[in-house]
Amino acid sequence: MSVPGRSPAQSSPSTTPVPPPRPAAPSAGHRGQTPPPAPPEPSRAPAHLRVHPVDRAFLGLERTRPDVRWDTGGIAYLSGPPPALADLRAYVAYCLRGVPLMTSRVTGGRRPRWQPDEDFVLEHHVHESVAEGPDGWDAALHAALNAPFAPGAYWGIWLVHGHADDAYAVCYRLRHACQDGSAAAMAFRALLGEGEPSGRPVPAPGRRSAVPGRVVAALRLAVKFAAGTLVRRYRPAAGFAPTGERRLYRGRVPVDTLRGIGAAGGGSAHDAHLAALAGALAAWSEKAGIPLPRATAVLPVDARRPEEEQTWGNRCFALPLELPVHIAPGHPGAARRRLDHVTAATRKLRGAAWRQAIVDLVRHMPARPTAWYMRRVLSPRVANVMATSMPLAHRGSLGETQVTGTALLPLVVPGHLFAVGLSFFGEWAEVSVVVDRGLALGGELPDLWERAVAELAETTAPH
């Protein structure tokens, strides 16, 4: 499938079995319906939570660059009549009982904490963006993607509808200071999921006897990646003048295709995605006439421990990974070479020792070194693409309407070319590319990614 001819915001056909409706959710057929009086299963989330050094790093970036939107999020595309805004607000209020930290704010000075916000107003967080007829879908989605948050709000939900009677979208955006990707995915499951557990891997509890070795491994890792941020140097891409307006473009392939490619190369579906991304970047550079001799992606790695709060705060570590864009598209065996390059580079990250070292590093890293590292690794002189991925759920619904597709909204770092997110939902691996409107041929990137996946699938297929 290809992007040209498909609206960037167009919802995709349903690919999952239809589950029974959720009685607590709003639906167009029951406007004004009151949510059930009993709250969801009580959350184990604490009323107060310390502001993690990664949270503080993002808060510092917000203060340093107030002109930049340091937000991320995702979109769920649904089939069926959209709910009324009042019904959606009532349902979100009902769901917030299970994730109370979403009604918190930062308080304190040298040791800040997330604490309940006594002035929390739901209407400042749940909005709508209404399309003016069938041709107004892109404009309505664009408005939701670029709308500012209400003063003091850390997140917002936009109901995007009006272009059709039987399709709509729910856009969830949040300041990165309050949630990383895995916490945002938990919010997705709280609102639209059906009780599925998170699909992300978590390390097993370690033995006390292994603590000295883990300390050494974490320190080595810190030195390795801190040193890496000092060596790479990039200049802004020629001919790219950012406008500040974000655009979303989407592509999708069967998830089994990516898994098969990854397994054939001795890696994972994410390795296949990164290899295809490198191929898409090389093809885009050639087509757009923008030289791209090197490209480095920032990969957020989840470091949240099983016993930690799962719905709020940042517990991720950003790793730079050089993408093999130097392998030209016309080179013999180019697709397989890219896959082998990526798989070799990520092999240690897939191992238990490195993952444990990252978890230990995020757990104990002081605030100031964390802020310094985050500034360095996100700098456009060190990296020029943000690349994230997240397993969302096998299926989702809102009332009687079914989720038919998803799109991550990764953080677009100032100075980067674009941000790409890979979400696993149902039978599909869905790629979303968030670009600045000023990037030449940015809308063709998902199509180029799909072609690169097809080339990889052909190259790795058994003969």
C-alpha cells in the first residue's frame, strides 16, 4: 500500500475481531448517558510521586526553549458514530479515577514532587476539533496536532470528527515531562483498551550478589554514551527551514512481515523497522536533493521497573544509533546490508545485561548529569531523527465503536529532520512520521518506508 492518494489522517479498515461493547464508554447512540457510578478498579498509584531526573530534564528544556512544543502522544482512529463532547468528557472523568496521577502537577523546589492538583479542570483537558465537511478532515487533525495546551495543563485529548458520520479519531497529546511512551501507552489502554496487559518487556528482579557487577556495567554504559554525544557533529540540512507546523503521515505493514524480516536477520521486528527507515531516508535524500551523508536516530529505551508507577513520569533512556544511510539504494544487496548493520548495532541492547544496566542507570542517575546528557543526546549536532516504537494493544474500543488504526506522535526535537513512531496494534505495524511542513517531500517518507520493508521481505525470503 502507499501513502499517495491516501489522506494523512484517513482511518484504516478494521483488522481485529469485534469485541463486545464497553458499557461505560460514550456512544453516539446513547448521548447524555451517565457513566456507571462505580469507579474502575482502584489504582495503586501513590498520591504523591517524586519528579524523576528525566522529568526534570524535560521541564528544564521547556524553560530553556519555551517557543518549542515538547509534547508527544498518539492518535486512535475509530469506526462508528462519534460521541458527543460532553459524553467523552464524562467518560474521561470516569477513567481518571483509575489513573489519579493524571490530575497532578509539579510542586516543591529543590525536591519537586507530583501532587494532586486541587484546581484541575477537566474541560481544560478534553476538547474537540470539528471538520467542516468531508474535505475538512486534514484541517481538523492539523488543528488537534498543533493546538496549544490550556495554561497549566500537562496533557490534552481532542475529539476529531465532522468529516463523516461513521468515523472519527481521538488525539491524545502530553508534555513529555509528565509521561514517556510506555506511560502514555498505559493511558491508551485505560481509555480505549480492553484489559490487556502491557506488551513491553521488563527485567526480572536481580540478585544481591550481582549488584557490584551491575554498578560497573551501568557506569561503563554511562561513560560510553556520554562520550558518544561529544564526538558526533551535524550541520542543519541544506534547504530545510522549519515553520513550526507539524504534519502527520502514516503507513502500515503486517506485523508478521516485520517479525519475519527481523528473525531472518537474527534480530527483532524493531531492527527490521530501523533498517527500512535507513533505506527510506537514503531514498528520500536522493529524491529530495538534500545531502544526507550520515543519520543518527535517538532511540528511547524503556527502563521502568515492575514495582514502579506505570502510568506517570519518565523512566526512559535515550540512546543514539547511527543509521546506515551511506548504503545507497542502488547498491547490490543494499537492503540486507542495512539490516545486518542495524542488527549488529542493537545486539547488546537486546541482551539482559545491557537492559539491566540501563534500568540501573536511570534509577540512580543524578538530576544534573541527566539534564546534561538529555541536552546533548537530543541536540541536532548529535542526532537528527527521533525514532520510537511501542506495543499498544491487540484491539481497542470506545463504546460500540472500534479502534481501526493507531499513530504515535513522537517528539519532534528542534533541529531534527522529523520524528518517526512505530506502533504495534492488532495485526499491523503502523508507522507514523511527524514532519515540519517545511521539509521537502516529507509526506513521502511512509511510502518509502513501506517500499523498503517490501524490499527487505523479498531479500530475506527463503529461496
